[in-house]
Amino acid sequence: MDKVSVVTGVAVPLERANVDTDQIIPAVFLKRVTKTGFDDALFYAWRQDPDFVLNRAEFAGARVLIAGPDFGTGSSREHAVWALRDYGFRAVLSPRFGDIFRGNAGKQGLLAGEISEEDVERIWAAIEAQPGIEASVDLVSKTVTIGEITAPFVIDDYTRWRLLEGLDDIGLTLRDEAQITRFELARETWRPRTIPVQQAVGD
Amino acid sequence: MNHVSPAVPRTLAEKVWDDHLVVKGEAGSPDLIYIDLHLVHEVTSPQAFDGLRLAGRPVRRPDLTIATEDHNTPTLDIDKPIADLTSRTQIQTLRNNCAEFGVRLHPLGDIEQGIVHVVGPQLGLTMPGITVVCGDSHTSTHGAFGAMAFGIGTSEVEHVLATQTLPLTPFKTMAITVEGELRPGVTAKDIILAVIAQIGTGGGQGYVLEFRGSAIRSLSMEGRMTVCNMSIEAGARAGMIAPDQVTYDYLEGRAHAPKGEDWDAAVAYWKTLGTDADAVFDAEVFLDANELEPFVTWGTNPGQGASLSGNVPDPSAIADPNERSSAERALEYMDLEAGTPLKEIRVDAVFMGSCTNSRIEDLRAFASVIKGQKKADGVRVMVVPGSARVRIEAEAEGIDQIVKDFGAEWRFAGCSMCLGMNPDQLAPGERCASTSNRNFEGRQGKGGRTHLVSPLVAAATAIRGTLSSPWDLGVTANSTSEGVNA
Ligand code: SF4
């Protein structure tokens, strides 16, 4: 995972609340089996409307999304994060996120920061006054700067540390493998067990 | 959750958490939690297996992992190759991955195939006091057994496959107490829709919900699963219900349930799991079951619901500006006028199925209302059992015949019209009364309009052609109604 410290780029106002993951990426795109190439699927239904904000020329190449409250609620699909990332977004700021979405974002190097509703409104106004303006989202100081405005955002310390260090989750956990094994040896026998398949000979 | 010494009173959720602690997180880092059961399906797993392959890692515990095919599968002609090429590829990818990594898969045509959240409980794999994860938000369903069960993203699926653990920050706890007696015709689905309307789609964020109170205790396992299933629609990661005799009776004798001495040891432990009398929740919510009526949604998120006897709300009367504009948008999308009585809303389709309401008792409740009746003209009615086993069970009881005589379609098991991913979809503009859990824009097909309802409301609506409950049929459904009145 690449290290993330400061994200700078064109900021887009998504002036809607309750943007669920079905809107971020409709279910039909979940059939793909790859982990990349979802840029065309992002906000697919809304992008059919020529007036939708991402279709405006000033917002080409956007990297920062400023969304209304409760962004990324609903389905757990990580594709929502991949689609945002493939489109070019590196940071999303919203007053509130769906829990699973926020977790997924941290794991994929997409910075998801919580910012107050007043600041969102101010930033939206600033962007509308000057469409195409760049925002700078600084993970070190946990602030976003856009034009005259500098506003704080909240992100949990652990996710922040992992983003700053670019650390892979599984590798981190496997440092505790001895403890996992010890835990497994003490597990009660009544706990559920499936019937695994025999591995093919020669595996 | 605050982890203090065991002498301190703890909630159900805290007890399960503490018993799965592999490494206690220090200085703000998460705890490492052991996962007892990992359920896998075709949609959220391909990229996870891909990740393992890239890193050269095996599945750590294939014996704690089980897979099924549900989201993409057709519910007709299941013996033919899947017509949609991308769906077929995704299913084939799961089959290849399971074979390569040694994971048990219940494919289309297998008796245990079905919606992942129906399959786990039916096999007896879901049990009290365990941790369950799946790359699917409705994993919360399994909390009905007193398990800690929650949905995870694909990165986490890979993490669990590789390590059988997850780094997690403790959830907060919320008690949702539902006291009283449900009236005939009012079901588990109405409870949870009313809870979501009360606390909002973000109200449960960061919490594990524990459903308590006499109305919850009176529910069957199927009803409890319906309630926990939709915890995610209130924004919560998980919902839980303390195990009791109803839980043990449901489990005993199932294929993977503990046997003999193991069973006795398990039950003895399960009996210790309930929330201690003096335990403190981070938040509490109360609901009066006596007052509840059949509930439906009118909008495009599951919190936008009302009693069926009410009207489509007027957005201008909503104080919160975000809620107001989201209600305005919802009414526009749903093509509804403020003030219209909900019962006058005419539907084009009725969908009876999904992991919320596709178990045998749900089908029985639906059948008890439609028996001997004919569906309304012009309404398409689909009945989709949650698993192949439920389908067979229902057929043994003659439910398939009741459904067909009524003029409805009897399908093979799968997620079906719950989401627009397989051939079962609404056409643009079509309106559906659906027993599923999400009424988001386009959820059941592009441009489709969804009203979330209970199986009893679905049945009455299929008869009358407008949103209706058994109360409107002049009969009382005193049959099981998701076990509420059993
Ligand atoms: S039935 Fe619907 S909600 Fe349940 S797992 Fe399938 S798609 Fe998800």
C-alpha cells in the first residue's frame, strides 16, 4: 500500500446526504472479479445526467470529494472504495460515514475524514464560488485547506498511522501468529467446524 | 465497550468479545479478535482469494470456512449454464477458488445451497457465543443466536482467510428493549422497521444492538433473525439476542450442532452469556410492542417508513433540512404524493424472499394468508425460498401448490429480486412490495421502486393489489406470522 500524507487536488462538492454504496456503485458492477478498472462504474446512475457534478468540465481529474452526511452507508461492497480510487479520488470528507465504508477506505489507502457540517457547507460554497479550486488534505495535521478555509477533520489514530506508514494489514497481524496459534489450541471443541474439501493431490 | 475485569457486569456483546480476544490492543490500536466462522459467497470473495494467491498465502482454517452461491444465481433453469457471462465468471471463479484452497462449497443444485445467511443457521453452524463474519452486511442476521456477527469488506475477507482473525476496535453497545405483546398480523419485520424509523439509518452507527424485552423473547428464531438481519439498516454493525431455550431447541440435532458431551458443555456456557443484570449500555432505546401496527416504507432508505394505516408524509413538515431534502428526493423517485394514504398505493410486483424473510416460517406465514385466494390482476408475485433445503421443506408441506394456485411464481433458492444482480429485476418505474431489507434507488433493478414489508403484508398486498395487511382482508392471520403468535 502506498503511503499517504497529503492529498492535493481538485475538490468536488457532492451536495447530497445519505449517499449509500448502491449509489456509489450499482450492484450490476459487482460481478467483476478484478480489483481495478471500476472508474466507469462510479456514481453510474447519476453520471447519466449531464448536469451531475462529476460531468462538469471544471471538476475533471478530481482527487478530493466533499460529501454530505452519511456517506457510504448500506451494502458492505468494497467496490465502492475501489470505484472512488480508480476514478482518481484519494480523499473523501463527510460529516459522517457508514462504518463499513470507512473501514474499507482505510484499508485501500483512501483517506476518509469526518468534518463538521458547517465546514462542509463553507467548503461547498467556496467551491461553487470558484469551481475547479484545489483542496489540500493533510493527514499529518488532520486539516483540509481550500482557498481561505482551513478546517479540521477527524480520523482514528490507528488508521491514520497505517495510512502514513503504508502498512499492509495481514502482515501486521501475522506478527502475532504465535498468539493466534495459542488461542486456537485452547478453543472449545463444541465450536463450529465445517467439512473442508481434500486438497488436490500434489498440492 | 470497556474491557475491565470479569467481575464487572458485562453485556452479551462484551462477553463474546472478551472470549475472542487474541491480542489486546494497546494505545489506541485495535484488538485482535478470533473468528469462529467465516461465510463466503461469490461476490465479495474473488479479489480476496486473488490477494492470497498474489502473496502466496494459504487459507489458514478451511475447516472454519464455508461457501455458497447466492447473489448471482438464477432462480429458474438452474440446471442450465448461467446466461449472463459476468455472473457465470464470478460463480466459476468461486468454484475454482474453493477447490484450490480447500474450502467447502455448496454450489447451485446442492441441497445446502442458498442465501448465505439462511445456510449458516440451517446447518447448525451458527450458534451462540461465536464470532461470525461474511463479506456481506447482513451477516448481522446470525446475531439472533447470541453470536457476534457482522459484515466485512473484501480486504477483511482476505484478512480472515489468511489469519482467521480481524483487528477490530470495540463497538459501543445499545439496548433496544421491545416490551409488550404484538397484535395478530404484526411481526418481527414490523418491529425492526419501526426501530429503524425511530432511530434513523445512522442511529446505530458504531454500536452493537442488543434486542431485549418480552416481545423479542416471544419471537421464534426465524423472527429473531429477521430483526437482527436489519440491524445494519439502522447503521449498526451487528444485532444480538441473548440465547435461550428457543435458541437451543432450534439448534439441537442440526448437522453441525455440537453433539453429546460437547452439546452439554456448549449449553452450560451459552447460559452464562446473557447480559448481566447491572451491566450498562452506552445507549438505550425503548419500543412499545402493544402499539405496533403493520409497517411499510414509503421512501428510498429503510428509515423512511410508517404504519400502514398512515399517509405518505409531507416533506415540508420535516424539520431537519437533510431529512427533508432526502424525503423530497425519495417521493420524487418513488412517484408518490404527500398525503396519499399508504393503503391506496398500487403495486406491480410482490417479492417474497431474501435473507430477511425467506425461511420456512416466513413462507408458512405468507401461505397462510394467500391460501385459497387469487392474486390481484396484473400483479406479478414471486416467492423465492432462501435455500434449496427450505424449498424442499416447503414443498413437503404443500406450500408450493398454494403459491401456484394463487397465481404466483415458485422459484429456486437465491437472493433473487432482493438486488439487481441476477435475472430477477424490476423494470424501470415498476413498484414492488418486497420482504427484503433495502429500498434504495435501483436496488431491485434500475428505476424500480421498493416498499419494504413483512411476509403478511406482502401476502395481503398480493391479494388486493394495493399495500395492505391481513387486517384489510377481514381475516386475522392467527397462524404463525413469523412465529410471533405461535
Ligand atoms: S438476500 Fe439480499 S440482502 Fe440478503 S444476502 Fe442476498 S442480496 Fe444481500
